[in-house]
Amino acid sequence: MVDARLPDGGRINVVIPPLALEGPVVSIRKFRKDPLKPEDLLGLGTMSEEIGALIDSAVRARCNILVSGGTSSGKTSLLNAMAYHIPTTERVITIEDTAELSLNHPHVVRLESRPGGFEGTGVVTIRELLRNSLRMRPDRIIVGEVRGGEVLEMLQAMSTGHDGSMGTIHASSPRECLYRLEMLAGFAGFQGSEVSLRRQITNAIDFIVQIGRLSNGKRRILSITEVTGLGDNIISTQELYRYEPYVGPDGEEVDRWTALGLQPHSPKLARMRNSEGGGMDGGMTGFGGGGRFHV
């Protein structure tokens, strides 16, 4: 069994007998030469202009964001596109198990974990890379996928001065994303109480962007959810946008995102809008009216 990187940056996975019972199996994953930009996602219908504006504002305001979704839902492509909104003056460190991110940014340090040699020697985990990255003066840290003990270091980094950090996580809904963070932290040996862990999560995560792959193969942002606080030992959230397609007159499914009429609570967004002279609604169309937007 082999997992390796191709010269063009793609990935190849090979499994041969006796592990593959019916003969060798080769899986090749190719990546775009030009990573998707935010405007590309708009053109593909992955999101609406209003959602794009919210993501732009949230990234520039240094909100901490998790992209949640299933396998092959487009999490990494969305994360890569979101990074286009990071100011070029900031130093960004990306940490991945398998290098897939390709940020169009002048100050990027790319780190990749190492599985180790034949006897398991020389292993370097994402958790170890994340710990070390804190000594590298990052403005933001981007974790390709959160799926192990590195969740503790990520939450700590997000809560202690590395605002604007981002990552992806494998989860089927925003609420499942929060449950998974708790589960991973428990497996990693978190020593505090349940309420202290949930408080740390609410202090660290500002927004969860849920993305999914539809039955027709199209990828769509399904919801934008804000983490608003902790009450009665339950993490409180509010959904700002929801994907609600409808069937048009010709029988074709039409994309539609519903703005649920809620203003973001994030003080980071408020500070940025006030500093830009836009007030609470500056540059944030689509909030407060519960309207429906079409693409």
C-alpha cells in the first residue's frame, strides 16, 4: 500500500494484493493548476454574492472559521478560495497532512506532516507542526483538516492571539462539527471539564461554513452558522444563511439561499465595519430582512 505525491502535485494511492482482493487498485487525485478564486465559486454557483460578501468580511475581520463538510464536498477548494481575502501583509502558515492548499499569497509558509519510515521512525504529526508553528510568528494559521489531537493546539491558537485562523473538518452539519471538536479533544486527552472545553470552543470558533456535494455532483454552501456563546452548558449558534433550492417552472432545480434575518453577533465584524465607517450594516447586504437571494 502506497500513498505518494506526483510531480505535478497530484496524489496517487496504490493498493495491491493480498490487500486488494481482486487485483491492484490505483487512485489518482488531480488538482487544478489554477486554484479556484472567490469569483470562480460565484460563477459555479457554489455560493451567492451575499454569502461571498459575508465570507469576505469575516476573513478580513480576522474571524476564526471552520469549513465543515463530507468527503469530496469541496472543503479544501473553498478554504483555498477564502484565503484570497487575507491581506497580503500578513504571514500565513498552512499545515496539512497531505499538501493540497495552494494559496495565492506572498507570505505563506507551507508545512506538511511526515508519516515516518518503514519502521515508523521519523514521524512528524500535524499536532507537532502546529505547536512549532506558534514559534514562527504567524499572523494566521490554516489547518488543512482537523481530525486528531491537533484540535487542542488549534483551539488554543485561535483563542490566544492568532485570530483569522481557518481549517476544515469532516462533519455533516454545523452542530455535528461542534460535537466532533469535543470528541477529538477528548481523544487527545483534554484534562478539563466539559463546560471548560465548550467555553474554549466558543471562544475560538466564530463561524462554521457548511458545504456539501449534491446528488447531481454540484457543490454548494449549505449554511453559514455563527457560534454565539455558551448557555446552560450548551454551545449557542445562529444560522445566518441556508441553502433552500426550489423547482422552477421548467422542472429544473434552482439555487436559492435564504437570509434568515439575523445580524451577526461577532464583535470582530462590528469593529471592522465601524473602522471602515460602514456602521453595523456597512458592506453587509442581505441581513435583517430575511429576504431570499437567487443565483
